[in-house]
Amino acid sequence: MINTVDAKHNLHSGIFHPVLRQWQSPNVEITVNNLMYPIFISDEQDAKEAIASMPGVFRYGINHVRKLLQPLVSKGLQSILLFGVSKHLKKDHIGSNADSVQNPIIQTVPLIRQWFPNLLIACDVCLCPYTIHGHCGILNEDGSINNKASIERISEVALAYAKVGAQIVAPSDMMDGRIGAIKKKLIETGLVNKVAVLSYAVKFASGFYGPFRDASQSAPKFGDRKCYQLPPGSNGLAARAAARDVSEGADMLMVKPGLPYLDVVRQTKDAHPEYPMFVYQVSGEYAMLYHGAQNGAINLKNVLNEVLLSMRRAGADCIITYFTPLILDMLQPKS
Ligand code: PBG
Ligand code: ZN
């Protein structure tokens, strides 16, 4: 007699064919809709500068952006996240050049809107690339954060990006109350129905940002960011941060970094299932996979695919990743 218990214990019968395997993971596939590509835009218009700590990633001047994006858009790229890099612009205590006419984001966004009318443009909003001290907000005399002045300034910068055509503004500064301050300005100017706010709601103080600070030349000149970014063990504060930003009107939520915080991704998605969930695979995660593969320890495409699936499984609707060009290639139908 056939023992039906044995039959039920046989898992191989459900996974011996690729189509069967796909049916076992119905909600965790990767498509172009699940990707957002971060790009560093330099104030040096002709620059295409390699970033030593992020091999394969560059700082692009405005004159390179069109030919960078063209092939990616052809392969299905749907959204980008822009970071301004200031090589020559003067830095000061309030980040004046975050939204000046010389700012590379202010100059580039209208052009990208023209060149690629269907591409969705998100802009990172922060002061650290433009402040003389490299911190994300405005400081008091004693070096502590002046929160009120910071959110006033950050909401001004967000509004400036919105006015030149950013469809998403994404504040990464972690000041208290910035989502509400930004929403207020968007409402006052009548832009609220044309601009989404993607909150870096749950951003941990992480060693994984090291390569990025080199890329965007935004490392703090003294101290660290532990007084405004979340302590790595703090899942309670993570829950409060997400709930707070939801209550202030965030349209989408982010957890950052990704891989070391997938439990927090799941916790946040479960608490706010109505909100699109973003996960940022940050610079250190990129470098880790890149170098691991480069040194022969892992196969990049295999492991990358696995990591992306882990993020989707944890609840990510969209993954912000420097690997986007490679993933777009991986997604092309095999001929
Ligand atoms: C700065 C900012 C950081 C990142 C995005 N915006 C670094 C930091 O907070 O120190 C990290 C992105 C990455 O590491 O890829 N506001
Ligand atoms: Zn910052």
C-alpha cells in the first residue's frame, strides 16, 4: 500500500521542472518594476569618473547622462534615484548649493524629463553633499543638530527639486518631522498631487555606507551620524520611525541597508501593508558582492539573484540597486 505520508514528504515532485519551480515562488519574482537605479550626478559637466570604492559605478556629468540612460530605458528601466555630487560648488553651513541654479540635480532633472518622458525620476534630498561639515542637517554651535532649521531647509530643497520636475522626493537626512514639513510645502504650492514622498523612514547608522560617502564626497568631517540615524539593533525605534513617517504623509517607505535588515523589512511591510516598500541595497552591499565575485568566492549573477529574491520575500516592492544595469541584462529574454 502506498503510504500517503511518505508521498507528502516528497518535495522533489514539485520542483523538478523550471515552470514547477516558478509556481513555488509566485510572489517573489524580479521584474523591471521592482528596480530603481541610483545615479551620481556630478557638477563637472563632462565628467565620467570611476569611484574607487564602487568598481563599475561612476559619477556622471550632465553631458553623459543621456547616453548612459538610453540603453537602460530600452531594456525597460522605469525609475532612477539621483544624487548630486559637488566637486567645485562651494560648501557652507546650510548647504546653499543643494538647490542653487548651479546644482547638478536642478540642472539635470528637466533634461531627463525631456529626453525620457516615461522615466520616473526620484531625487535624494539631503544637505550632506553640500554642507561644509558633511552632516545631513544644520548644526548648532555645539555641533548638535538644529532640527527646526534643518527641516525648514530640507523641505525647501525638496520643493526646489519638485519644481524642476522630480516626481519623487526622497529625504535621506533622518531629521525629525521632515516628511510633514515637505508635505506642507507641496500642499501650499499645489504640487502635492504631482510629487510623491519616498521616506528613508528606517535608515540605520551603518558601516555599509562607506563606499557611498566616497562616491558622493559627503562623509562627515567630524563625529558620526549616530544621533540621527537608527541604532542597528533598534527594531522598536524602526517601527516608530515608519509609523511616524506614515502619519506625516509619506507615500512610500524605505528600509536601508537591505540585506542585514530583512527582518525589519518584513516587520515594516507587515505593519504598513498599504504602503509600497522600498529596500536600498547600499554601496557596501554592492561592494561586498562585487569583490566576493571578483575574488572567485561566489558567482555574481547567481548570488545577486538570490539576494534580490530574499528582499522580495521579506516584503520589498522595489529594490534600489547599483546592479540595475546588470539585472536588466539578466532579465532580457534569452534568444
Ligand atoms: C546621505 C546618504 C547616504 C546614503 C544615501 N544617502 C549615506 C549616509 O547616510 O551616510 C547611503 C547610500 C549607499 O551607501 O549606497 N544622506
Ligand atoms: Zn545626508
